[in-house]
Amino acid sequence: MAAEIRLFPCLSDNFGYLIHDPMTKATASIDAPEAGPIVKALQREGWTLTDILVTHHHEDHVGGIAELKAKYNCRVIAPHDKGAEIHQVDERVKEGDTVKVGNLTARVLETPGHTLDHISYMFDHEHALFCADTLFSIGCGRVFEGTYPMMWDSLLKLRALPNNTRVYCGHEYTASNVKFALGIEPNNPALKARAEEVAQLRAANKPTVPTLIRDEKEANVFLRADVPTVAAALGMTGKSPSDVFGELRERKNKG
């Protein structure tokens, strides 16, 4: 039986995610932005929370852990960097580790940049990537704790995943990201098609995720910092991809 994934809004613009193994009834929440919507989603499905898979220490990703832990006595798995303050952690994981949710298996990918402790969870059999605030649809996270070369390397790691990988990111930022990207690549046909799709989805109050790695490679300007036309659009022909990426991120920060 295939894994079941549920997506729902949390806080102002976070996504909440549940991934459920029908065979064992194990259910994991990817991060815990706030407890209420997660509890409601579990009750709606008739599922019991067994695990919380934490991607990084920011409050809008860990704020619901204490309440959920008290209610379900679930296992909390978090990045190995103990310098980041995440409470009630049962297990720490790093690059190359695997995490089991019932019979489901996720690979841990270290994806630092947004924060130094940031990890992503790749469920290969389900073709599902939970990447929180590293990669967004048509965007990427702000670089708060790492460096631009570090974040670029993390994005390259995710870009190298199979084309049919579904990307489940941490926030509904796609419309804003599309507006920025069109300012850099106004003639990119994949981006223009995505812009139309996003406008329709948001008009219907529907989420713009999941998206596919294949589509992000074609339309997400932050994954295209090594494309000569992107460098040229920034007046950075001949510059390194990480420098081009840094300029893109700086411009988005100011936008």
C-alpha cells in the first residue's frame, strides 16, 4: 500500500505535512509549526502521530512540538547540530542516516544555508522530498546562518534528485517568487507557464505545492545560477554560479 501524504496550512503561510504508512499505521509530521492544525488533520484522517521529523530550529517549524509530544508521546527526530535549540528531541540524524516511519524510509540530506542545522528528508520510494526552507517552488530560503556558496551547494544537492521527485516545501511563497523570477527571466517559457498555473491555483485558494524537481530545474531561477543567460541578465557573465546565486538572493531580499 502506498504512503499517504496530507498537506494543510499552518500559521500565516507555513505548510503542515503528514506522511502515513497504511500498513503499520505510523504517521509522521514534517516539522511542527503549530499543534492545532496538525491535531485536526490527524483527527480528520483517524491517524495517530508517531513521529515528528524536524528540519531546522526556527520557531515556525518547532513551535508545536511540546504540545504534540505531550498528547501523543511521539518520537522527535532532529538535526545532529545540538547547538540549535530544539527541545524534547529523542534522536539526532545527519547526512547519510535513514529514518523509518513504519515501513517507510527517508534518507537524511544535510542542506545548510538557511540555517546551519537544516536537513531535508527524501522518501525515495514515494518520490517525496520534504525540504522545508531550503528549496521553495520557484524560490529558496533566505540565507540567515550559512553562506551563499553553502546554500548553492545545498540547492545543487536537491537539484540532482530524480526529475519525478515531488517537492514539499515549508511555505506558500510561490506567487511572490514567480514575480521576482519573471524580472530576471521574463522570456523563460517554463516560468511563464508556471506563473499562469500559480495564478489559477491561488485564485482558487489552492496550494501551489507539491511541485516537481523537473519543473523547478526549468523555471526556478535560484536553481539556474549556472545558466549563462541568468548570469548575463544580472550583468555577471563569467562569474561563478555561487556568486550569481548570491546576487539573486540579495536582490530577492531587497524586493
